[in-house]
Amino acid sequence: MRKTLPLPLSLFFLILVASVLLPAVRADAHAVLERADIPAGAVVPQAPTQITLTFSESVQPVTVRIIGPDGKQVEEGKASARGKQV
């Protein structure tokens, strides 16, 4: 006569085999910058009136720093967010 495994033990082995065979899914902990109106490190002849940054997920801007050609931080303007765009 053939013996079968108890249900909890069978489920354990099924979950164990599935976790080994299924590929791992990457989980990003932070939003990633996907697109910007002006590429990083770009030098523009005139200061733009607006810059749009698009991220991989919705963000809430805490700070956005813009550095001028003289190496100093530009203090004008305020960041606002709508979904994935700042």
C-alpha cells in the first residue's frame, strides 16, 4: 500500500519547489529618473523657465537642486509634482 504525505507537508514541498523554479522579480526601493527635458550635465545658453523630470513611479519632491554655470545653486523657483513628473 502506498502512503501519501499529509496535506501541510505536501503544500510546504510544493511552495519550496515553486520558489526555486520561478524567477526572482526585481524590486526597486526608490523611484528612478527615466527622462529629463535637459540631460544631466548639459550646458544650456539660457536658463529655461521650466524643467520636467519624469520618474519610474509617483514621487513627492522634497528638494530639487539646480546648479548654475558658475557652480552655485539656483535658489529661484519651487518644485511641484504630478504623478511621475516633477
